[in-house]
Amino acid sequence: DAGDQNRYTNWGASDVIELLRAYVENPAVFTDDTNIPESGNGVADLLDEAKWELDWMARMQQSSGSVLSIAGHAGASPPSTDTSPCRYGPASTSATLTSAAAFAYASIVFGTASGAATAYPGYAAGLKTRAQNAWTWAVANPSVKFFNAQNGVGSGEQEVSDATSLLQKKLQAAVFLFELTGTATHQAFFDGSDSSLLSSFDPFHMEPIDTALEYARTKGATASVAQTITSGFKSNVEGANYFGVLSSKKGAYPSYLQTYTWGSNQTQAGQGNMFADVAAFGIDAAASAQATTYAERYVHYFNGVNPIQLVYLSNMGAFGAESSVTRFFHTWFAHGSDWDAAGVSKYGPPPGYLTGGPNPAYTWDSCCPSNCSGNSCGAAQLSPPTGQPDQKSYRDFNDSWPLDSWQITEPDDGYQAQYVRLLSKFVQ
């Protein structure tokens, strides 16, 4: 998932959806020759990668239609040396709804993508059945939760804790199922829900935005609802807080971000994708060029147009980067392993992974500086990332506990999915 080797259904399904969006929005740039095992099968390698995750999710789905929430792994470097047992979390409503959305959208994409029907006969139809079964179980079981972190399974907490987030997942599943099947029940559920839940423009949470826009362009969508969505998106993204800020060149760098938190690079990519949505969803033809220009600025940010002049992608020296991330936090590419730091360890980390980014809230473990086992903290917190302006709150390190570098340099799958989708807009 991130720095760990656990597999979380909610997050994995969301990442699949994001990668499928990238493919749908610019399929020509995704080739079949990137040297993965499936290369040359007539299907874009991005879809083969998405299928790998979808197949795992299918194994997590039970005969009832429900989907297990997490597979917990101890992890090792390399992962093939991990012989400990897996621990599974039970099915939850949220995991099942997010899976229903991913299965439904994947059925649409695999049902139309070049070469998919030949390479994977019957696959799209099977995904459709899985999506419908998941929806049926979730409707019948609307409030089943499993908080894995509280129960000692995995690391991060995949469960949604509030009713609004759960409703957004159900709305997302309803939209893709409506697009896939045309079923009036799914349309009625979306139309009858509080549209304000999908109209906030928060680059920290792109799924609700894209869910609403997906409905608005779906054949047969209620015209008045679709108009409300598109006009609301247009007025917000082209208003003072977004177009206005970038056109005024607020800040020293062109990719303005309101707040820097843990995972700020994902937020950067999310905001870039929000601007790109103006063109991708056909919101405003007159503003598409300007919106695309703004989206591109966020790509430049990742490529070194930032205060520390660092390419936030790992080990990119062989691809022309003068200064790129040399290491990131992960139990595979760990401190002291063969995959530690580029130019220092035997291999260095794999190239092209986006790290979490500046995080002014970074702190070492609470046992520091003097009460940790082994006393490996040092006399004071590392600076950087502490004691710096927000955009400079970054350090190229991968130390584990108690320095907890994952707050800065973990390579969360969600970061990669958002970045791939944004970058794909600018590949020729």
C-alpha cells in the first residue's frame, strides 16, 4: 500500500479507478511494451496492471457478494522472504461498495478497450456480475464496519468513520453501475441524494468530484442534476480560489497549494487533476486550454520547480534528472538493504516512485529524544524537515522508527495513481 506490504481493499479499489480514468482520458499513451509479463498481449500494460489488482479483489470477494477489507502482511525485504501467515479482516460495507465501483468501472473499460476481449474473454462480464453482487450485499448490510488498526491488522486505518464518506462510496458505486447497466434504481439513488456531498472542491478528496462529473456525462443522466453538477464545478474551479489564485501568480511557484500536510504530493497531483477535469469532462471548451496550462504546472512541481529543486521521483538520474529522490521509506527498499539509497546501496530504489512530499507536521516518535530503545533519535529533531517553511519541510531519508520517515517519504499507491493520471495528460 505505502511503506508497508499490507493490502487494503478500500484503497486498492480507489487506485484501480484512478488508473482506469487515466486510461479512458488518454488511451493512446498507454502502450503494450513496458516489459511486464503481460506485455505484447494486445492490451495496454496499464490495464494489465489494473487487472492484477482486480483479480486480487475478486479473491477477496465472498460468495455472498461481500468483500473482505484487508490482507495484513508482516513484510520483508525482499517480499519473497516473508513466510509469516497473512491476517484477513472481515467484510465491510465500505470495502464492498468501493469494490462494487471498481468492478463496475473496470467492466466498462475492459468491455471496450482495444484487445481486451481477445486477451481476457468473458472478463468484463464477470466483473459486471461481481459489481452487482457487491452492491446487493452492501444495500442489505449498510453499516458493517471493521477498524483494522484497532484490531491489530495492518498499519493504516482503511475504514471510513463517518456517514458522509460511506455515502460518497455508495454514490460512486451507483454512478458506475448506472453507467454500466442503465438501471433506474442506481440513477434514482444518485438523483435523490444530497448533491452537496459531491459538490465540494477539495483536492484532498478527488473521488467525490470525479463521481459527480462521471454522472453528469453518463448517457441517460437526469439533465437537471447533470447541469447542476457541471455548472457548480465550472463556477468553483474557475473562481477566485483556483483559476483566480493561479492567474494572480500567488506564491513564488506556479503550483499553488493551500495547505501542506502528510501526502502533500498526492494533493498536488489531485489539484492538477482537478484543473485537467475541465478538459477531460468537457466542462468549458473556452477555458480548457487555460485549465490544462494550470494542470501542467503541477507536473513541473514534481519535476523540480519547487523550493528545494528536487525531482520528487525516485532514482531518476538515468532519465535525465540532476537531483532526484535517492531513497524512500518502504519495508522492501529499507534503510540498510540492497535497495536503500541510489548510488550508495547495491541497487537503490526502483525509478519513478513519487514520495509523500513536504509535511510541516512531521515529528519523531514520542519516545524521543531519550526514552527510545537504543536511543537512536539524536539530540534534536532533524532539520529539515522540521524548522522549515512548509514547502521545504522535506528530507531525503528512509529511517524507520523512531525517526518515522514514512511521514515524508512513503510511496503510497494513491500518490502513484494520481500522478500517473495527471502525467498522462502531457505525454505525446
